[in-house]
Amino acid sequence: MYGQSKSFGAAPRGYNILYRLHEKNRCPGCGQSQWIVGRQSAECAFCATAIAIADGHAGGSGLFRTRGKTDVFAPLAA
């Protein structure tokens, strides 16, 4: 039943333009291939068209993780 749902298909979502890491990417707006790549999106250096990164995951040095309520009372490492 879960696999038969039509809402998870590619057709209802439409065509999704994504920046793919380690591949040659052309801008959909101007056709150039110079990009300013951030954490979750890439921006064309010529026309400033922004698109999402295909392998964009919530990781990196800006991500904070907690282990639960015990971290509030844990001593600070100095």
C-alpha cells in the first residue's frame, strides 16, 4: 500500500534543478558554469541564480548536537 501511492512520484513534484557536487553544472538562467557553493545552495557567479545542492545534508562545523538533558548540568571543559 505504501509503494502504490502516487504522491511520492517524480511527476507530481515537477522538474527539480539541483547542483550536483563533483560534476559539471550549467546555470539554468545564463548557461555559465561558475558557482559560489555554500552549505545548502549554490549560486551562479554571473547571474546570481540560486539552486539547491543535491547532496545537501545537515552536517559540518555549524551543526550543534546534544545528547539530552544531562548536557545542561555537565561541567565545562576548560
